[in-house]
Amino acid sequence: MDLKIGHPLSATDVSFLLTEARSRTMLLVASLPDDDLRRQHDPLMSPIVWDLGHIGHFEEVWLVENVESGGSGSEGLRGIYNPFENPRAVRDQLPLPSLSQCWDYLSGVRRVVLDGVVQLDLNSNAPLLKDGFVFRMVLQHEYQHTETILQTLQLMQNSPYRPPRQLVAPPASGDAPPADAMVWFPGGQVEHGTNDRSTAYDNERPKHAVDVAPFWIDVHPTTNAAYLSFVNEGGYGQPEHWSSPGWAWKESEALQAPKYWSRSEEGWSERFMDKIIKLDPTRPVCHVGYWEAEAFAHWAGKRLPTELEWEVAASWDPEGGKKRIYPWGDATPTALHANLDTVLFETAPIGSYPAGVSALGCWGMLGDVWEWTSTDFSGYPGYETFPYPEYSEVFFGDEYKVLRGGSWASRVGAVRNTFRNWDYPIRRQIFSGIRCVRDE
């Protein structure tokens, strides 16, 4: 089943896609005992059973209560599943259900949804129903919480999570440019954002023309080898490469390397869930915060891209003078295009996906690691909240930095060239990495 952007959905499509998303979610947690599902593994993350219940409650609010009304103008979440009334750090103190109780709730909501979807006019021009927007919104919400759950599983302290791995990484292409290669964008007017209303969130709209200055951008995301040079050459001890807030944060946390790196007499290793491997120099560096990314870029004589520059490199076709939905074109991602969909449970060596190269010549712009940009999260010119302010609008400001591109833990239906993720600069539990730029 193809979740193609811009295409309407049938009742059969909706049923299939919702069922597939739930099957994937439950596959991740099926082997976990109740204690691990209810435990607060880290103050940064919710107990997993809270995420599961929140997924069901969001579905109930939008696909049962608001699907025909056009929405309440608010997220409308209530009780223990309201994320604004119940911050992550205290969610283990809530009256959380057991997994069986949560599954009964999720199943009950789903039965109502599937019984109701066949009664809906899916060709309606109502804003929520048009081109299947509300169903894609609910699907993306579950996809995004699946990635959040994976962050929690990576953080588990009592025993490493053993994932249901399905594939191994493909070999790197012999035609891939070298790890330190850069490509040139000569500047000019481009289209930024999108006008799509079938899939895109409100913060991705509207499409607007922007003049972009020339820049060089890395062909590949920053590798472990490049970042290890930064570590070995004392980058964590050189304040000249760090901003004042970045240095203060680094010092307060006593950081010496990316999260999940460890050093022994044999050298550096990296952990992916239950798998600890010798640091692979050809893989993208992962689990670095914004301040680390910024410091590395300065050390390397470069800088982090703006999100506009990142989107140009991912989406703009200079010859055709138009933008693409994905780096390679408009075809929905497959396992040949990018390391997505949680089938590897780890990053892949750079150069592993030649089918995913952008028109400008950048590799790996979707999948593997989210890439930090220097842009604060805010609305585009002409931004309009839809369908509720709690998704985007309440987060606008200089507290959050935008990340682009998705990670190995991102579902295919939740990534595209215009998708905007955002987080605090100190966050390292996210599957985040680096791609640098420099000016003329």
C-alpha cells in the first residue's frame, strides 16, 4: 500500500494503513514485561505505556470525535494523556494502565474508527477529510510516537532492549564520492515549503519563493571518523569552538563524546540497543546535540546549514527549476532509497543508498540521522494554524532548533523534504547527526 502524498484515500486504504501502523508499534513492545512498559527509563521520556495510550487517545479525539466537525480548534486531549498538563518527567506518577488494559483501549477505539470510516464521504472537501488529511495526520502521529518509543528503548537502563531486526545494511556503493566531498549551489531563487494539504503539517506551509545565496554543502552526513578527529584533537576541551551556552551545557554535563559512545583499551565503541560494535568510521555520527554539532562545524571550518539551505540541497532540481518531494524525485521511499522504517535498528555506512541521491548530488538526506540546522523553529510567511495550535504554533520561538531529514527510526510516511522536526539544543537521545556547509 502506497501512502502517496497528494492522493485521496479509500476506506480500504485507511483500514490497511492504520492496521499496519499499529502492528509495527505493537511489534516493538510485544516482548517487554509490564514493568519495563510502565517504568520511567529517563526523565526525558515517557513510560512506554503512556505513549501507547496517548496514541489511542489522539486517534479517538480526531477520528471519532472531530473527524466530521472540522476540529475543535484545539488538540482536545484530556486526562492523563494531555501532554501539556502532564510533562514527561512526571508521567510515571500518573495512574497508568497495564499493557492489556491499554491494548483493550486501543482496540476499542480502532473498532469504532474502522466501523465509522466506511460511513464517511472520503471525497468531501471538508478540510479534515479532503485528500485524507485527518487520517494521514493520525498515522503520522503514531509513526512519530513509534520513533519516540525507540528513543526510550535505546535509553533502557535495566537491560538492553533486543529489537526484532529484519535486515542488514547494504554495502556502500563504489561510486559514492569521498566522505569529505562537498557540492556547490550557485544561488538563486527557489521554492521553500509546500502547499500540500493532504499530508504536510501546517508548519510546512505555505510554499513561498526565497532568494538563496551560494553555498557549499557536505555530500554526506558527518561520519564517525570525522567526529572522532574532533574528539581526539581536543574539541571537547576547546572553548573557542563552542558558543557560550553550548560550552556551559557541555561543562555541566561533563561531556567527552556523543551519547552511546564508550572507550576501552581496544578503542571506541558505539551501542545500538543491545548491540555494541567497534566504532565504524564510515557511519554517520549519531546522538549529538545541537551545541556539539555547532562546535564540530566551527572546528571543521564550516557552519551548520540553515533549514532553507538544507531543503535546497535535498529538494531543488536546478536543471528543472522545481522542487522534489523526496531527494530522488516524487516516488515513495523504498529500502533502496534510504535507511528508514526501523528495519536495521542502526545507521548504515555513508554511500549505501545510491538511489537516494538528490539532484544537487547529496547522499543520505533522508534516513540514518536527523540533521541539525541553525534555524529557530517558527512559522513561514503566511503561516496559518491547522487544525490545532498545539502541534506547531505553541513551540515557535528561539528555544528550539529545526532538524531535517528523518532517521533510521522514522517511518516512511513521516518523512519528506519539507518535513520539519524541532527540539531543544541539549537533546541527545534523538537519532541526530550533522551535515555542514560553508560559504564561497
